[in-house]
Amino acid sequence: MRIQLHFMRIATFPIASILLTLLVAVVSRPTLAAELKAESDGERYVLTQLKEYEFADLAVLPKDKRQVRASFLTELLISPDVDKKIHLRGIWINDAIVTGDFDLISRDIPNDVSLVNCTFQQDVDLTDAHFVKGLRLSDSKFNHSAYFSGAVIGSDLMVDNCIFMALKARFNDVQVGGQLWSLS
């Protein structure tokens, strides 16, 4: 019995140290580069441009290198750390091919977002999303359904010259704090 008690006194400090180290690792916030894992040339280009405080114009890449996963884009837009690493005019991505379902349902997006001349290959769902600033989707193409129901846009919403291939686009109950650049 004495040996067990002695062992517990000796082991308490190292165990407490390990637990404290784990707690610090879990609580500390990773950097943007650690959170966002680029898996394609297009995603690496977007991250490089963000680090340079520039817009990401993927038109400079060959067409087969412009893919950006919807999950990557979601993490980029909702990340609280990204606002320190972007251009003053927000996150601007041009000519991306967005693969996978783009789902921002009920998410808060703190920055201006411009996804111009992009092609969304799967569903886009911005239902009840809250864009603190503006949202620009001008000249983009939606190959599947696009839902904007209940979205709140703090400033301008630009959906001019967009193409909705599936003819499933819902904009009911959208609140726009600025101007609406309408469908044409």
C-alpha cells in the first residue's frame, strides 16, 4: 500500500505536465496555413495570393489547374483568422472551378466575398447564411441547384449575368442591406 502511494506522488507531476501540454495544444488556435490544406494547384494559388494580400485570379492558370474544392472554399470564408490576411476589399476569387457541394447553411461569413466568373459544378446552398459584408457572384455559372433562401447580406448582393443550368435557384426571403444587382 505504501509503494502505491509513493508511486502516485512521483507520477503526479509528469502526468499533470503532459495534460497541461495537451490542453495548451488543443486550445491554441492554428494559423490559416495550418487550417487550410491546399490539395490542388488552384487552392495553392489562392493561399499564395492571400498571403500577398492580393486577389486570386485563377485565369492565369491553365483551365485544368483551376479546381478549388467547395470544402476548402467554405473553410476559407468562415475562418476567423482569414480577416487578418486578406485585401481590404475582401476575398476575391476569379475564374475558379468549384468542385463538390458548396454548403454555407447558417454560417457567418465576416468578409466581403467575390466569386466572380466561377463555375460551381455541384449544389450551392447559402440558406440562412449571414454575410456580414457583401457577396458578389457576377458572371458565375451554377451547374446544379442554388439556394439562397433566408440569406442575409450586409451590403450589396451581385448576381448579375449568372447562368443557372438546373433552373433551381431560390432567392426567397433574402435580406440585402445594400443594392441588389439582379439576375439577367
